Amino acid sequence: MNFEIQLRLWYSENKRSLPWRKTKNPYNIWLSEVIMQQTRIAQGTKYYHHFISTYPTVKDLANAPLDAVLKSWEGLGYYSRARNLHLAANQIVTLFHGNFPKDYSTLLSIKGIGPYTAAAISSICFKEEIAVVDGNVYRVLSRIYGIETPINSSAGIKQFNQLAQKLIKGCPLPGDYNQAIMEYGALHCTPKNPKCNTCIFSSTCVAYNTNTVEKLPVKTKAKPVKDRFLSYLILFKDNKIAVEKRTHKDIWQGLFQFPLIETENGNATVLKGTKMAEPVKHLLSHQRLHITFWQIKHPEQLPKTTYHWVDVDMLQTLAFPIVLKRFIDANLLHL
DNA sequence: AAACCGGGGGC
DNA sequence: GCCCCAGGTTT
């Protein structure tokens, strides 16, 4: 029995019941795929439900204000996904009359839809024979075929895509196969402690038979994270609080924050204020943020004056980075 | 080709 | 502390 059929058979007996598996509506599938990019199912599922109920159609999403979409996305991370989601919804409404394109290459032209998501939508919703290559697929294929090419190198990306495309060729249900190989990676051929003793491919798996399962897939090291020191100014005037929107190309673009002073070493000695709460260390995948909060008594020393003054109650309707949302919930809601 | 972009969870 | 998670865009 060939690889593709074995996987689909396993999938039919072992797949999880996930909300987006109850439909082939491309809008639902698209939402689920974008939400789940670099995100665990357990974290993303509640966002999927929220988006489907808040924006039932692509037109609803397109017509919503970007700030509302970002608020819906609050806490999920990689906020460019939310900005692109909103952009894409408008693209689909204006360029395609609200109907999703059916083919891989047209899907690729939409903002935020890359090779993975285009393959997922076209195969699941429209039975196109395009293989998905996500983190699960890299892991499963690298082990079964014993491929040591780094998965985050150009050569590796090309090699795994070619292999995956060869394996899906002739598959009658490419959407099921794509989900099957990902599911196998998620449930069986896991990063740590894979279930090799009960694996349906153990007799032919190169990694298993050469005792290299734990070494695969190969991934070249990321560069070390950078430290950043952020001092947020908590400033009241007439019972309102100052906020600003992050607009530059940096982390958290489009989200709100309090007036910010960033320094090289954390010594924001220009501040004349009272430190609120203890310093917070907030970890991103590529940055280590050291955050302090200062209640400012004398606003005349502010670095600039283009802030928005909002009621404290208003804070809950704006999208903040999760570390600031936590500060708000803990310190500002009961004033 | 490499850098950049979040937050959470497993081990 | 390190790695990974239904990746994509920009430089």
C-alpha cells in the first residue's frame, strides 16, 4: 500500500474532531489556517470561534474597522496576520466579488496567503493536488526519508516541497491527505517522544532504523535574542489616561500602548515619576523585553504631546500587547 | 538568503 | 532554557 493511502487510512480512524473540519467553506478554512499559523490548536481554537461568530462572512470581515479586527486578534501574536487578514478580506470582496479563488496560484496573490495556506485552501476546499509543507510535514518526511537538509534553508525548502508534491500526486482526496500527514506529525511523529513503537511506518522509516529520530529534522540555529528596555508612562488628566498607537514597522504595529520611552540599558533617568508595580520581563521569540511602568506626576516633561486621552473603561475596547493588557487588568481597572 | 514578526506550552 | 507550534512578508 502506498504512503498516501496508509496515511489517509490512519487519519480516518484517528483524526481529532476540530471545528473547521466540519466544513469546506473556504472562508472558514482560510480563517482557521491563518489563525493556526505558528499557533497551537489549543490556543487558536477560541479565536476561530470568535472570528466565525463575529464576522460570519468575508464581507463582514472586510467591512469591520481594522482596530476591531486587531482587538479580536489581541493576545494571539504575529499581528501582521490580523492586518493582512483584513486586507485580504477587502481584496476578496473587491477583486473577486466576495468569492474565494479556487486555485493555488490565485490564492497565493492574496495578502497573508503564502504557499502553505494556499495549498491548504485549494486542496481542502477544491481538491487541488498541492501538498502542504508545514512544521509537521518537515518532521514526518525528514524522519521517514532520513533527510538531513536543514528545513530552514533554501535547499531544504525546495527539497521537501518537491518530495511532498511527488507524494500527493494522484491522490483522490488531496485535502484529506494533507490533513492526514499534518495530523500524523501532531499526534504520532511528535517533536519529543515520538511514538515509534506503534508507528505504521517504523519498518521503513530511515530515522527509526538508523536511530536518528531525535536528530531530525535538522534546523539551523536562530540568532540570539536581543534585549530591549521599555518604560511606559502612566499619565492621567481629567480622569482620562494617555495612550498612543504604534504605527512604525516594529513589534505590535497597529496596537495601542501607553506613552513609551525606550532606552539602551533600562536607565530611564529622565523620568520624574513613581514606579508602578515590579519590572516585567516579557519574552518574544526574538526579543527579551524589560518593561517598567511609571506614574507621571508632571506631564509637562513628556517627550511629545500627540497622545489620545481616553477613559479608563475605554482601554478594554482597544487592542493592546498582551503584556500591557495584563498590566491594565491588574492595575487600572479598579481605580 | 536572512531578518523580522508574539505568545504559549512541553519537556 | 530551549524548542516548537496547520508561516508569511520584507529587505
